[in-house]
Amino acid sequence: MPASINNRADPDRYASQTASPANAEPAADELDDSIATDAGAAEPGEPAVAAEPYTYGLASGQLHTYVSDSDLLAWFANKSKELNGNIRDQLELSDQRGKMMKDISHLQTMAESHAAPAEMQQEMLELRAAYAGTPLEKELNATLVKFDGAVAMGVVMDISGAAWELGPFHFQEDSFAKELKAFADKVSHDDQAAILRIQDLTSDLRQISQMVSSLMSSSDQTTKSILSNWT
């Protein structure tokens, strides 16, 4: 009797022979599932990383191989607007620094001439108000605040009839004048650095202008050369 018939006659033996062995090759659909599972699985102890979604078409902002004259002019317009804005901001700040150096010098002269505390206090208030909300406000306040207490004490002594010359402000006037001079020197140094920055920005603007002009000229010559071959 054939073995297959004997196997079917013995149900237990037949079931053991027809079952898949442990080392049998997996089915195609089982293999695909295993690959997909392994690809998204993380190492033990590491969090699973989600796969990035596929994106069709060009990404936003991606440069094209071909740049037309209109594209080039649009880029130049935006770039020159940006550079001109930076130059304008630097020039305005330079003007503010120039005026501040004069204002600080005026206050320094008052301190050196031993002006009355009330007069100094008023000048300091007006100076602060003039630069409130500007990029120079923080540095200015950092200098003046060092002497606010002494000036206020001198004002109180003057109002009360006491000799303010004996107060702390009188003994700090020379220090105040020196502090103001040091601050004016720093402002001057910062302005010199800003002027160099303006020169760099102006040079950048000139260079991109020349580059765009050269590219457009080259493109025009290439176009004429191509068209001449078809005439």
C-alpha cells in the first residue's frame, strides 16, 4: 500500500508530515509583512522613528535649472531692497550716535563746570527722553544710572538749604565727567565700526548689480547666437 494511503489511515502521522517544518521558507505574503515590520522597527530601547511622507513635485523654494531675465531681475530687486534697508538703518543709527556724542559732551562740560544738582538732573532727564526707544537707550541709561543717586541727594540737600557742595554729588562730579567721556569714546568707536559695515554693504550692492548686469548681457548674447543659427 502506498505510504500516502498509510499516512491517511493514521491521522496523527499524516498531520505531522503535512505540517510546515520550523525551517521551511515563508510564503511570499508572509515575507513582505516581515520586511515591512523590520523596516519600521527600532532597536531595543530606542523609540520608533516614523518614516517621512513622500512628497511629489518640486519642494517649495527649490531653485529651477533655468533662470529667466525676469527671475533674475526679481531676485535683484529683493536683494537690493534688503541691502538698501540695512544701509539706511546703519546710516540712521550713525546719525544718532553723532548727535549723542555732542549731547554727552555737553553734559560732560556741565559736570566739569560744577553745575547745580537740580540743573544736572534736568539735563539727564531730557537726555534720556531724547533717546528713549532707540538702540542707544540701554547703553545711555547704564552710564547715567551710576550717578542718579548722588544727583538726587544733591537736589535734596539744595532744596533743604544745606550746602550741596558737601554732598556726594560734588565729590563725584569729576568721576561723572570721566565716565561720560569714556562713554562718548565708546560711542565713537562703535560708529567707526558701523561706517565700515556700511561700506561693506555698499560694496555688496555694487557687486550684485554688476553680476546681474553681466549675467543678463551674457544671456542676451547667447540668445542672439542661437537665433542667428536659425536665420
